[in-house]
Amino acid sequence: MRIYTHGDCLQHRVIEGHAERPERLGHLMAYLDAVGLTQDYKPEAPKPIEDAQILAVHSPQHLDFLKASQPAHEIVPLDPDTWMSKDSLHAARLAAGAVHAGVETVINSPENRVFCAVRPPGHHAEIGGAMGFCLFNSVAIGAVAALSHAEIERVAILDFDVHHGNGSVDICRDRPEILVCSSFQHPHYPNRLHDLVRDNIVCTPLTAGSDGDCFRAAIERDWLPAIQRHRPQLILVSAGFDAHRLDPLAGLNLVEADFRWVTEFIVAAANDHAEGRIVSTLEGGYHLDALATSVSAHLQALA
């Protein structure tokens, strides 16, 4: 397994009290150091994504807007949830660059598992807009990049963040070669594209208070037959850990064992269809300790 991360992802600054703060990544990496995972799997630094890869999924107007919005010093809002500082665009390019590097790694090397410990997250960013803490849709950029390889004709994005991956759905809805499966609390933010009907879009809403048993049953019911039909040759994971029972931004009741279980489910699917190839990237998770222990469980299962 390979881990991609970069210290400059900590330089994406947000206003005081914002959930998506630099401490998320700093605390996570310190925990992975403490439990020895970064000794077993030495982190590597990705390169920033270039405009051409961004424009494969986002509109030119979106990229131009983000460039024009980048402040010189202060922190500025793009919407009530999503903020930019002078280094945010660079951090977002690194986050997407990590996923892109992960795709290249699992296709072109013997290494078939990658985790991207990055921020800002990406799965809410739609074709033409930033939202929900997200600037670029890193996982969708990775999915489209994978399809540029002759040997990859079908990919899947599996998203277990507590918030619906509306951006991934928006970008991939008319790309039947990309399967998007998203589980999420409903009704809940962002309340967009959760009822879209497409053969390649699988939405798995969960009511507030749902526990691991409900989550596991829903994943097996909805995702398993879709994956078996699609037979993805590479799986990308939007790995959000804000469905944890301690997370302050939502109301599901998952625990570390549930994140280990869903990772084992994904590993089994990748072994069946994708030669074991998985690229996972960090999305949500806002209780620092729960995030760290949940990611650890995810990585142990992934490895």
C-alpha cells in the first residue's frame, strides 16, 4: 500500500471554528505515525494537478472563478460553508494530484492499493461549482484520468461519506463507464441529486440514527449487485468518516468496525473485478480522534 500526503495541505486555512480545519490532517498523520502505519507505508508527496486534468471534469468557468477568488492574505468565503485562503488552491491541486498519482500507481506499478491523506475534500464539487468545503472533485478527476488508459474501460467510485457525493454524481451522471455508489444520511446536506435516476448512479440514503447493521445491509443490497453488473477495472473510494457516532456534523451511528467492514467489502470487490486496484481518498470526518482511529481501521483493511 502507498500513502500520498503533503504538508502543504495544512496550509488551506479556514475561519475559526470551521469543521474542515488543518488539525484534521495534522492529527491524523500524527496518529498514523504513533501506531506505526507510516513506518510500514512511508508517505510520498504528490505533485499538484495541472489545469488539463481539472478541465477534464470541471468547467473552464469554475477554474477561472477559483483562480480569481484566491485572496492575497485574508480568508474569503465562496459560499457559507466553503472558504479560501491564499494557499487553498495549491492545497486543492495537491489533493487532486494525490488521487491522480494514485491512479497512475495502481495501473502502472505492482502496488495496487493507495490512500490519499489530503485536504480539502472534493466529492461535493460539481462540474461548475465549489461547495461543501470542496474546490476540485479529486475522486472524479482520478476516475476520468483512469479511463485515459487503454486497459481501463470501466471504473467505480464508492462513497461512504455521511454526506451525499453530489459532485461525483453531477460529473459522472452521463458517463456510463463510471459507476457511482453513494451512501449518505438523508435528509441532510447537500440535498442535491440524491434522487437522480441513472443506471450508473446508485444512491443509498440512510435515516438519522442508523447504525452499522443498517449500513451494512444497505451496502450489500444496493452496491453489491451494481458492482457485479459494472465489473469495474479500478475502484476509487471517497472515504468519509463523518458517519461515525461521535462526529459533530451528522447523525449516523457507525463505529470503526463498520469502516473496516466496508473497506473489506471494497477490497473483495476489487479482487473480484479490478485486479485488487483501489485508490482511496479522504473526504469528511470532523471528530479528530474518531477520524484517526477510523482511518487506521480503513488502512489496515485496505493493506
